[in-house]
Amino acid sequence: MITIESIQLGKVVTEGDPSSRDAMSRQWTSAFRKTCVDGAVSVNELGLIGDQVADRKNHGGPEKAILCYAGVHYRSWAEEHPELDFLAGGFGENLTLGGVTESDVCIGDRFRSGECVLEVSQPRQPCWKIARRWQTKSMTKEVTQTGRTGWYVRVITGGSLASGSELELISRPNADWTIARANDVLYGREVDRMAVHALMHLPELSREWQDALA
């Protein structure tokens, strides 16, 4: 059973030192920092109503409408980095999910919660903002190496989502293509050219990933 453990929304803010050249302290503008919300949140084709996007070139849009992350990963991060205070939403996700990881979700999976239908479009490609958020230079690399990336979904049918509700799997067209395996292909852990060809031609895979694999 997959459950929505928490829902997070972010506002665009600018913080840091505009005169600094240090990647950990320089000024940045982002909605990466998310805040948990109670109650139901409305959803449309661009994601959760009230969630903002600063960098529209690389984030957001219909194919990356909602970022999901496995709640169980926070236990691993806490063990590996006891000096950091991890909370849900700490990796920029909108939905923190229970009962699922990258090894359990496939490209093109469709999930329903109430009227809302979501479709898995691609893994999240970790960027420098993860390291900046946690003030740990190695963090982005660690996310990539561990495969704890999270994944994006597109919104097929809008509606609302609420913490504590279940996500029901209603369709799985690509059972061989978990998020974990797609990550392995992109980052060179699986190098079979036939596998690369197969992944890039999945119709449910986002255009961004198709182009990256071409």
C-alpha cells in the first residue's frame, strides 16, 4: 500500500550572500525549501496549487508537475548524516510517500487518489540545490550514487490530494522499467545499448529524458 505521508509546498525566496563565491553561501533564488501543509491540496496539470517554481527552464511544467520522494529514505540519510536535521520535504519533494521506493515505481505507472490520476514521467535528476540546501558539498553526488533521487509525475486528471490518503496503482505499461533501472541507465551503471534504446523510446518517458539519452 502506498500512502501520502505528507504534502509540501514551496515559495520562491532569495537568500545567501550576493558577494560570496562560495557555492555553499552565495545568493540563490529557489522554492526548494518546502513546508508541510495540512488538509487537501488542489491539483492541476502544473502540479499542486500554491507550489511555486523559480527556475522554470529546468523545473516544473506538465512533465515534472509533482516531485515524489520515498519517506523511508529519510531514515538512511539520518543514519549517514546524524549532524543534519532531516524533515519531510527536505529534498524538495511535494509528496513524501510511504510504502514505495525507486525500485517499486515504473515509468508510466498511473496512480489514483480520489479523482486525481498521476503518471510517472521520469526520475529526478539531482542538482546543486540539494547540496546548497543541506550545506553539504557531497550531498548531490550522494543522492545520485545511492539512487535515492525521487521521481516526477504528470497530472492526467486533476482533483485534490491529502496527507494520509492512499495511491492506488491502476496501470503499469512498463514493468521492466523501474525508476531505479532508469537511473542506472542514465548514470552508466547499465550500459547495454539495447536497454538505452528501449528506455528512450518509452512513450511515457518525458521528452527531457528522451533527449538526454539520444
